Amino acid sequence: MANAHATAVRVAHRASGERRPRRSLLPYALITPTAVLLLVLMILPLVIVVANSLSSQVVTRPGGEFAGLTNFSQVLTDPTFWPATLNTVVFAGASVAVHLVMGLCFALLLNSPLIGRTTAGIFRTVLILPWLFTAAVIAVLWRLILAPTGVVNYGLESIGLIHDTVQWFGDPSTALFAVTVMNIWAGYPFFMLSLLAGLQGVPAELHEAATVDGAGPWQRFWSVTLPQLRPIIVSMAILDLLWTTQQFALIWLTTGGGPLGVTEMLSTFTYKLAFGDYDLVEASASAVLVLLFSLVVAVFYVRHQRRADA
């Protein structure tokens, strides 16, 4: 009996040992399709762009020689690069700051007990509309709004603020302001919804305790609400900065980087190098520089997320 039991145990262990490798391969089989997509759609193009940025030949000519940092030097000394960088900084900084202010104001409005659920639902539906439109629709809409015969010029002339029509997208003094306002309008719902979710998660006991201690509305907002929202605000600001610095569609569909380069961004600068001048190696170098900036911002985002989760 003892020998039979030992034999049965060995057979069971052998069978389980034979099945274990098959079972351990299942997770790898499940993630293989996603891994292949990441390799083909992200990693491989990234490697190709980095390789092109270090090549002395255009992509259409095989066998390019290693050029080192020559392409990066040419991009950094390009007379258009630094103005485009400054425009990107102004455009992204203003957009993120106003996104935060507008999103917080609208979130506080929707979370206020002074308005009913029906009214809040109507406001939420109306305020979220800009986030539902595609870039092409937003660009066409704002080209109509800011046209010389558009509603903005008509309204400003009616109240006497201007006497001649303004070419908002065509005037170098107003073009950057116009595209920034358009981008702000298109992106504030992201902040609004995120901050509204954060406001609804603030414990009511904290506000009650602050009220008992004699804190007014502004003191409760500054000492209770804002600290509770700080992790969300920092995360949203970093993500919005990444997205805004890479904004291309809205700029290209309205001004194309003009007039006179006042709305030239790093995204449009890179696009024109590649598909306007057909200088693909310098365009790759410009794209790598933007990628390095994005990586720096992404590192700050990951470190903040780890600190928040700790």
C-alpha cells in the first residue's frame, strides 16, 4: 500500500509539473497582442526617429552615415527654433493656467448647494460641450467666430471697443492670443470634470469642523478644499502641459504657424521641416528634442504620483 501511495504521489507531481509550464505561458500569451502593438506602433517608430536624427542622409536615401549631434546643432541654431520655443512656452503656460482657473471656478459652481440638480445637470451638459468637439470642428467654429464679419467683431463694434474689424488670426499682434483663447476653450472641461470629482470626494466633516472653528467661506476654501485638491491639480497641470506643448491640429487648421511666425510652435516647426522642406533628419532631431522635454515632464509626473500613492 505504501509503495502504491508513493507511486501515485510521484505520478501526480509529474503530471502537475507537466501542466505547470503550460499554465505559466498563459499570461505571456495574453499580453502578446498588446506587446506587439506597442512594438509596432510606438517603440519601432521611436527607434526609427532617433536613428534618423543621428543620420547624415534623408530617410529616402538608404545607407546614411552617422552624423552625431550635427542635426541637433542645426536645429538649435535655426532662426525659427527659439521663437517657436518661446511661442510654445507662452501658449502652453497661459493655457494651463487659465484651464486651471476656469476648471476650478466651474467645478465649484457645479458643486455648489445653491443650484439644484436639474440646473447643475444643464450647466454640466453645456460646459462639457467643447471637449466633445473634434479639432477640425473647433477650428472651423472659431474661424467663424473670429472672422472679420464674425460675432466677436460685431459685438465689440456694437459697444464701441473697436472701430475697425480685427483680423484675429491674420494680425501678428492678435494671432497668438486668438489661438490661445481657442485652446483654452477647447481644454477647460478636462480640468472641470477632474476637479468636480475631487470636490465631491472632500469629506463634509472637514468643512463642518472648520465652520465650528469660525472659518469663513474663503478660509474653508484655502485651508480645507485647496489642500484636498492639490494632488489632482498638480497631476492635471502636468498632463495638460504635456498635451498643450504638443498641440498641432488647432494651430495648423487656423493659422498654420503664421502670420509672420507669431504662432509657430515646436509642433508646426517640426512638421514644416519634414513635409515642407523635406529635411527629415532635422525634423527627426526636432522631434527628439520635444520628446526629451516631454520625458522630463513625465518624470516629474511619475514622481508626483508615487509620492501621492505613498
